Amino acid sequence: MRVNLKALGCRLNEAELETWARQLQREGHRIVDDSEEADLVVLNSCAVTQEAVRKSRHLIRRAARENPKAKLVLSGCYATLNREEAEGLGVDLVVANENKAQLIDIARDELELPVMPAFSTDPGESALFRLGRQRAFIKVQDGCRYRCTFCIVTVARGEERSRSIDDIVAEIDDLHAQGIQEAVLTGVHLGGYGSDLGYGLDRLIRAVLERTGIPRLRLGSLEPWDLPDAFSELFENPRFMPHLHLPLQSGSDSVLKRMARRCKTADFARLVEQLRKDVPDINITTDVIVGFPGETEAEWQASLAFIESIAFGHIHIFAYSPRSGTKAAEMPAHVPAELKKARSRALHEVSERLKRANFERFLGRALPVLWETEKAAQDHRLEVFGYTPNYLRVAARAEPGCALGNRITPARLMAVADSGDHVLAESVSDSSPSCPSRR
């Protein structure tokens, strides 16, 4: 069968898609990019906001409209929280989050999918690598013990459950053998990894670094209060990438209290200061929710000032959206939409300025870049894009036929692009004389 996989929302959803892709390949099925070519479409939905719910419904309807002959399987948070509604949209099978690990088995049984082991592609090139992915998201745990007042995902995902180190190491080894250069550990509550196994995330990181040869290991979003003592020592291994995404959500302590967050601004600032002292090249990025219920002008100004003082390398900005079933949705004094938009614009301006300043810190430095994507440039050469260890997006020029994709090569960071969203670089050295990357 030809199978098309789609995900909305978090990287955990992407990690689950990757797991399904590999299992489908082992059973002889082919992963395709276009849903119109598929015999089976699997959608991993999101419900983190009402907008995500709307997009999930739209994605389902579009998939059914574009290819009415294909079987349609739906999973994810929207499918779990709104099962009856989802079933009414014409899907053939709904698989709740609690049964995600068995999704392919359930679909095979319920939809009578064929199994053709003679045509299996295992071992061999992974589905994602074939589609141009050099980085794989590895789901290491699910569920969350905390209950931030704005979050519906903890309801949809349930209690914390961790995979064994042996399983994770085996998966990363398999992906590395197939050409994947970077593994990103992800989870609903990544810092809670091992809470049900009697050990912590740091033990998993050490095991992956010791027992696999993957060139790069990176972490997904990590709550700031979850970092154990001596966590910085892990970055002494050059294969552990010096980038942490630590969600702040607000720079106002009173707003953080209403959010039921477990980290005050002073704690956050001390943590970042220590990390930067221990790991000078580390890039700290974050999430911020603008316009949380009751956010006063004074709270907003305090939040903006704190965010600027931390000097994040990048900020994911979300305008608060009420989500039915959360405590925040029932709070009084919701911020008007126009005011949320104005505050979001102001924060975007700060974010762009901080991002440019972070890029400028590294100009003139030569850093190893994992080259990932390429596109044709106006001068008939290629423009290739990749990421440094500390997750700075870099672009360089290369001659046609220069195979930089999925390679890690040194590049000197020369200037910030006019757009401000990446750095222009030139190659420091390359084994092929036909591969100059000169600006």
C-alpha cells in the first residue's frame, strides 16, 4: 500500500509519525508525499488551542476531499478529546492517544491492510531520510504529571510513561545506520523522562552518547525546573548539542502563578546565567504566551522587560487562545483580541532584535554545520541551509552537483541575512574542489 502521513502540532506528533513510517516500511508499504497518491492516509492531530482544533478538522476534510478512495486513520489529541466529532467527519478509524503505540497493528486489523514482508525495506533507508530528513525526532516518553492552567495536552496524553533506554538506543542506532545524523529526544514532559523507571533524563542522555555513534544528539522542549544538578557537564561531550529550548511562557511572576508554572522569573534568570557561564556557546530559546487572562499592562511591561533582559536566541510567540476544558478558559478578564495582537507585534520586534544580536555574537566563527535543504539561487548555483550545533540557521552557496546534503562540514559565519532569520556563511574546507560555498 501507498501511505501518506501528516502531523499537526508538536514535535512529539512528528516523532510518532516517524515511528509509524518505519513500521509501515517493515511491513512492505511505501511512504508517499502526496495524499492523492495514497491508499491509506494517517493524520496525527492537535488540540493544544482552538485554532489547532480548527486546523485538525480542516486537515481531515481536505484529506477526505482530495482522495475519497483512501482509507483515513486519525489519531492525536483532537481525536482523543473530540472522538465523536472526529468520527462524524468521515474518517475510517480513530485511534486514541493511549493506543498510539499500536496504531499500525490496530489499523491492520480493523481496515484489513495487506502485509507484504517480501517487499519490506528493513533494514535499509528510512522513510524520512528518503524524503530528505537528516534529523529524527525520537519519542522517549508520553504524558505529564503537571497541570498548567492553559494546557489541554496533559488531559489528552494522560499519565507519564517512559520508554526503556534499550529501546531508545536501538532506535537511534537503527536510524544512524540508515543515514540519520541527528537525533532529537522529545516527549510531552521530556524532563519527566524516567519518573516511572526510577532514574532521570540525564541517565538517558549519557547512555545514548556512550552506546550509539549518532553524530548529534539534541533535546526538544524542556521545562526549566527539570534540569538536574550538574546538567551542564553533559555538554562536555561535543556530540550533545549546546541548545536548550526552555519554555518561559511569561516574564511576570503574577501571570506565571495564574498559569500554575513552577519556575519564577528569578529562578529562570539564575538558571540561564549558570548555563551560559558553564556552556559559553549555548543558545537558549523559549515559548511565550501573550495576553493570558487577566494580563494587565503592568504585567505585560514587566514580562517584556524580563524577556529582553534574558536575550533569548529565538522566541516562539503564541497569542493566548481559550481552550475548553482548561482552568484558564474559565478565568475572568480575558484580554481583547486587538490588544493581544498589539502585544504580539511588540514582542515580535523584540524577538527579531534579540535573534539578530545572538547571530552577531558568532560572526567570524567557523562552526560545523549539518546541511539539510537546498534550493536554486538566482546565480544558477545552489543555496544550501543547515544548522550549527547551537541551532543557528545557516545558508551558503554551492555549485550544482555539490552534495552537501546530510553532511557536517565547517562553515565560517560571515553576516546576518537581510531577513534576519539566518546567517550567511562560506565553506571553510571541503573534500571536493567543485564545492565552493562563497558569497
